[in-house]
Amino acid sequence: MNAPAARPQALPRDHYRVFRAIGTRWMDNDIYGHVNNVVYYSWFDTAVNAWLIEQGALDIHAGAVIGLVIETQCNYFAPLAFPQTVEAGLRVAHLGKSSVRYEVGLFAQGDPSAAACGHFVHVYVDRETRRPVPLPDRLRETLQTLL
């Protein structure tokens, strides 16, 4: 019989390379008084794509290469709620030929431990054919700073 998997743990800020502040919105809260779980995935997308765009590594309007999410996962440790500011920590856990595994930690502003930790995987594809392509040099160089 296999041993049970280790229970996920909230990670500290120093696990992540860059941070982005994200304001919660009134509509993010659900009937239970905290941010609904689906919003966390939107924050993952926001943190990663905004950083890539700001670094000049991704042109979402005219670039020949786009990233498609093929896997995502999140563990929740503490509630977040409007009107908090969330700080999304970002790092790259794996950099492949055409794919990237991002890890994202979501922190209440100033908190030392993540309220949620997760990941998602982008496969970069040709915009027209939607077939995987090697990461463009500029994108690869930018992502390497987050390893």
C-alpha cells in the first residue's frame, strides 16, 4: 500500500521571484463572504500574462505565438475577501521546449504565507495552426529570470 501524499502547505514569499498587486472587487465575494474559488484562477492568468506583456515577451494581439493553458491546480489555505489587496507571487518551476509550468502564490497584502498556492501550464502554439512551437528566444530569456 502506498503512503498517503504529503498534505500541501502554504508557501512563504521567498518562494516567488516577482509580485503583482491585484485589487479584489465587490463581485469577487461569494455568498459565503469570501472570494470564490474561480476568481483565483483569473488572478493566476492576470499575474502571468501581465508580467509577460510588461516584459515585452508576449504580444497578445499580433504575436505569432500564443500560450494555451493545458493544466491548472490550486490549494487554498486561508480566505481572501473584498476589499483586500492580493499580492500574486510568480515563479517558473519548469521550462520545456514549448511549455512552461508557472507557480503562483496568492497572499493577503503583507502576509508572510500564501492564502493559496497553485500552478498552471502554458503550451505555446502557433497562433494560426494551434500546434506547439518552440518558445521564442525573447520569451525563453524572460521566463528564465523566474526559474
